[in-house]
Amino acid sequence: MDIGLKENGLISHGTAASENDQEHDISKLLDKPPRPVKIERKRSFDERSLCSELSIGRALDFETHSPGGRSVFDTPGSFARHSFEPHLMVAEAWEALRRSLVFFNGQPVGTIAAYDHQSEEVLNYDQVFVRDFVPSALAFLMNGEPEIVKNFILKTIHLQGWEKKIDRFKLGAGAMPASFKVLHDPIRKSDSLVADFGESAIGRVAPVDSGFWWIILLRAYTKSTGDSSLAETPECQKGMKLILDLCLSEGFDTFPTLLCADGCSMIDRRMGVYGYPIEIQALFFMALRCALAMLNHDKEGEEFMERISKRLHALSYHMRSYFWLDFQQLNDIYQYKTEEYSHTAVNKFNVIPDSIPDWVFEFMPTRGGYFIGNVSPAKMDFRWFLLGNCVAILSSLATPEQSSAIMDLIEARWEELVGEMPLKITYPALENHEWRIVTGCDPKNTRWSYHNGGSWPVLLWFLTAACIKTGRPHIARRAVDMVERRLAGDSWPEYYDGKLGRYVGKQARKYQTWSIAGYLVAKMMLEDPTHLGLISLEEDKQMKPLTMRRSSSWSCTDQATLEEDVQAVTKLQRNDKGSKSKIRK
């Protein structure tokens, strides 16, 4: 395999800009429609915007280059367009990523979870996971290799149509597999697939996030190639509608958020996220927005669009109002009264102030904020979850002010959330009696390990994308520099342990594919910020930002506007079946 480094480009230098200019430029960059890409030239998704917005004296705080070729982090690649020497890890990462490719009838259809031959137990790390493949897919798209991603999209939508049973219970038609494995028959010289919809998973929980990631990836493929024909196929249209029908179904829930079990997402073991975890709500929001842009404008498609629009307005209001926490809001919750009744209640979920954990008061900076982990009756999970907060930024579930506040929090609490190996999946860790009760004495999720406060290198690409969107690439560069000191030398482990992420995880697989791909995606986005458009959505101008009152970190609406917004959203929720009844005051 040729992994030589070629120098055949031009160097273009950007000038420094203020933070306001950075945010303004990014907004313009992503607000423009993408220019169709000619795959044979291996171009990025929107070079015209890059030239017009970044090349004239107000460039973002990162190097830019003249368009027309692959990303400089290629195999083989060109690094002359970048103003610094490439890190040796880049070539090693590409070699390791290609080694993880899985083939079906001679065609690449994904990447295995880990290529660790030193591990005695393979378990399911030799399978292609939907969520794990996302950073690999983004790396290939950024590198001008969309066919791998197209094959994966078609293969997983084919698996969606399979009958899905766990014991004697049948799953919804829209459920997507958590993973699949390719079985090679050397005698018949044929390949077959085996899919896992949760029946083999630890805890036997079906993945909720797989369907959302599939929609998000389909949109990234369309954005990268400029070719909407794949999304417009009957198979992909049907697949999207099945996923949407499953998650937009009406039931007894009074919240627009999605009720989920423990173990249904990246945190695939019991970690006390039952209810309405931030990761799923942010992915739900992003998938709805992506689907809204890709559904065909036929009768059925228009009906789904109407359902999606109503849900998006209600969901954004709910999340921005009740999941958001900053210094002022924490102080308000601290003074909550309980046993309130009627629509005039301030403490709408009857949260007992004494249930606020002590660590929150020290953790919360005076400037900054974040979306907490979970909100439900009498429950507020104040833990920090990086993935959900970054997806909230990328999907524009977070307002621009909230996005900046999340970045402020990361900078203010760098040692706790980043430490010596990016990045903490959740903070803080559950310990002692709380660990025993919440995790069920899970020996893998001991404090500061695995999902219980462990550090996951794959999260680097989420942070990098969020940093670029908010105009703070220096934060991402600092994290990338930390990764480059150890990750390859430690054989690309799955996760790190310890309060600072100093130690390789006690059960971490080596050559974990999404650790490798996450690093590559982060590097390529910093080198060419137009790649951000594959995974980022600009704020919907028609979705009026709705915010809590008395917040020190972001702008507020006045009381009259807030009451008007509440009535409008309530009306949308009650009219979801097409009812024209008016809301009683």
C-alpha cells in the first residue's frame, strides 16, 4: 500500500481574525448551499464558499488552501498546501484505517470496531457497527472516497428490512441494526451477513441511535458528493420514513423528547441514563433536520415534513428551556419550591433542590453552561455528557449563545473534561454506593473507567467540529496536540482510565477503529474547515430561539414573548393530529 507523502499543491495563508469575525465567517460558510462535487477530482463539498469567505483578509484562525484536490491528509497525500509538516501519525492512521475495512462480495462495506489481534476475546469487535463507522465514513468522504460510504448505506438499509425478533418479541420495522458481520464461505465462495439488532448485545437493548446516525450519514454523503440521487431512491426514502415513523409515533408521553432505555446509544451499558438522555435527544433533533432536507416532496413526504416541523419546534423549546444549565439557572433551581400545581408552576418537574449534587456548585463557572444529561419527573441528571453537547452545537439545537457558553465551560474546566487525554465521555464518575446502585456494580464501569468518566479519543472529532463552528479552533488544536503525544504510541486504544485520562483503559482494545478515524477527521477538518458542512447544520431562521429567563450566559426574551412562545408550542403539540381546537387560557 502506497502511503507516501506527495507535495503538489499551493500554500495559502489566512490572517488572524477576531472571534466575532470567525463566527460570522463560519455562519456564511455553512449557510450557503453546497456546490456539486465532481468525484473524479476528489473535491470538498463547498470550495466556492471557502474562496469567497475565507481567502480575503478575514480568514478563520486556521490555515486554508487553494481548492481543487483531495484533503492533504490522504493516502497517498499532498501536504504542501499546508504550512506545516504533517505528523507521522497521519500516515500510520490511514494505514490502520484501511486495514480495518470489511468486504462483501469484493466491495468494501464498512470497518470493524477494532483490529486487535493481541486480545484473547474478540467478542463483537470484529463487526461493523453503525455508530462506530460514522467517523470512518467521514474520513473517507473527506478523502474523496464516497463509494465505501454508499455501499455501507445501501447494505444497512437492506438489513433494516429483515424481520427483527428478540426472544418472541418483534421490534419496530424502522429499527436499524447495531452492527453486522460478514461471513465468508470459502467452499461456496460466497458471502453472507449476520445482523445484530440488540438480541446479542449486553443487556439486550436495541440501539436507538443507529437509525439517527444512518440519516445523518446519508445527508453527509449527499453533501460531500453533491449527488442527491442516493437519498432519492425508493429504498432510502422508505428507510427514512420507517425510522421517522418509529420515533414520531404518538403515545402517552407528554414531552417532545424521546423516551429511551439504558444502553441504547454510545453508552451501551447501564449508566443511569434511562429516560431522556441528552445524546439521544440531540441526535434525534439532528436526524429530523437532516431528513427534512432529504425527503421527497410527494404526498407522503409532505406529511412527514409537517410532522417533523411540529416536533422540531416543540423539541427545541423543551431542550433549550429545561435541559439548559448555567450559573443563574442553577441558582434558580437551588431556590425552587416544590409541590407546585397548574400551568403557573415554575418547578414544572417537581425537582427537589436537595437532590442537587454538591459537585455541581463547584463545577459550574460563572461564565458558561451546558445541557444536562437528563430531565424527567423529579429527576435532573446534572452530569456532563460531551457527545450530546457537541451534537447540540452541530445540529443548532443549541442557540449561538448557548454554543459559546458550552465552549466557555470546556475552557474553564479543561482539567476535568479534557485532562491529559481527550476527552471525558461523562463527568463526574459515579463512585461507591451510587456506582453500585446506578450501574448495578458493573466491574467495567468502575470510577474513571470506560463509560464512567473514562476518556475516549474518538470524541476528538466531535470537539473539533464544535470548536470550528463556534470559531474557536485553538481549543481543538490544543486537544489534537495532546492526542499526538501518545495515541499512536499506545496502539490507538479504545479508551483511557483515570481522573486525567492518564492510563490506557484496563479492558481497552488496541487499534480501535474509531479512535483512528476520529483523529483523522479532526486533522482534516482543521486543515480544511469546509469539511465541517458534512456534519453541521446552520440555525433554522424560522425556528425562533426560545430561552430561559434570568440567564447570565445568553440572551433572554421578555416575559410577554416567552408566554406567547409557550402558547404557540403548546398549540403545536395539541394539534399534532390535525386538530384545529384552540388552547384554553
